[in-house]
Amino acid sequence: MAGSGIIDAHVHLYPSEVSADPARWAAHRHEPLWGALVTPQPGRRVQQGWADADRLLRDMDAAGVERAVLLGWYWQRHETCVWHNRIYAECVRAHPDRFSAFATVQAAAGADVAIREMNRARDDGLVGLGELCPWSGGGSALDEDWQAVLAHAVALGWPVNLHVTDPASRLFPGRVVTPLEDVVTLARQQPGLRLILAHWGGGLVFHELNAHARQALQNCVYDTAATPLLYDPAIYAAAVRAVGAERILFGSDYPLMVFPREQSEPDLTRVLAQVRAASLDDAARAAVLGGSARRTMGIV
């Protein structure tokens, strides 16, 4: 039934010009951070999978996913952000019943440039901002230009998906340190921000057991992207106990292969099976799998 199906709140798409030769594309676009993530390293299997919109729709249908929220990436160059935003606008125009999309910007280009792109993306039908990682270029979400960009997201009524790295996670090429204290400070300084903290907020979901952190983070929600790569499945029930199911959004990080020992192709069914097997009651599971995203993003 419309309005009650599964929403995947954390999906990325890249066209064939990228997947054909990711390393070469990254070098041509001057995107070394992304290139480090997707380029094979000795003794390390690349976990990035590839899918276009048609493949994603087939995988959504197979897994019973009603809608996917397409997220940009924390590109280092403004021109790459514009390129990706326009691709997503085309996806939304073609499939408005299946896709919502967030814009991505780079404040290092200047807040005024990033804000103009946000306005253009809004006119193209995009409905949020992210996945952002202001720390990826050596800056911080607390920098003046990023603060202006995030304040404009508040003015637009946009939720903002923020990449957060767990400081206890393993080292890998392209890993970005995202100081958790910066995220707490940001939430405290801009309480009007509807922050979606990706990857369980890098563990911040459990810092809310601290009363001071909980007060600062009370308007934040958490997505579950890449859970099988990062955490034990027990995190679902533990996080619901910590903050409530209404503040947790299912996200797959598709087409990332989050079960790398079992996967050779992108897939949504395995990660959804993990959520369904979690020790949640029916109401909590329904919230995580769609209800929370509807409320956070205004999806009907």
C-alpha cells in the first residue's frame, strides 16, 4: 500500500562512464579521495559495486523496496557536484514514484557558489542535501562557509545527510576522520538542522545515553548504511533502545557490497533480511523500514 512500503534512505548511483573505469574517471575529474576508495589495492578487494537506475529498480522490486533516496557523494570539486546533481534530477523526473534525491555541494568553492547550486537543485526537484563530509577536504562542518551552506538547508526546509566515521573503525584508503565532537557542536549550534547522521552517526547513537549529548542531538536521526561492514546485527535492537525506532532510518549504502565475502553483485535482499531478523517488534521494524524516513523527509 502506498505510504507504508520500505524506503531505502541511503543509496548511491553512478552512470556507466564512471563504472567502466572508476580510477581513470576519478583521475580525470580530479577526485583523488573517491578514487582511493574504489581503486583496487594489493590484498584488498574493492567493496564498491555498480548499478544504473534500471538495475537499481530491478533490485528494489526483487527486495520489495518502494522508494530509494539517492544521495550524492562528498566530491572535492564543485563541478563534480553539479554533474551528479543533474544526473539525479533526471532520475527523479523519470521515476518520481520510486526515487527521491538529495543534492551535494562543496563549500570550498565558496558558500555563495554552493548555495546557488542548492537553489538550482531544488528547482530541479531535489529535496535534501548530502551525503556530505565537510572534513574530507581538510575542513570542518564548523567552518564559516559550511555553516552558511547548512543554514541555507534550514531555510529550504531540507534534511542533511552527514557522513560520520566511527573512530574505532578500521583504516582503509579514502577513510576520513570526522570528529564526533564536531557533529555534536554542529547540532548544538544549528538546532534547526534536520541532520541524518549516516552509519549510525559513527557510534553517536549510543552517545545519546549521555544526557548532554542527547540534548544536543535530539533533532538528529540516524541511518543504518553499511551496517554489515561495521557492526554486529545486535546494533538494531540496541539503537532502538537508545534513541527509539522513530529516529532510525533504514539505509543500505547500495550498491556497496556490504557482505563482501558473500556478494559479487549489488543486492538489497541480504541487508533487508538482516533488519527483518533483528530483535525488533513490528512497530519498531515498520518505523525503521519506512515510517521514520517518511516523517523525516516528508514523503507521502
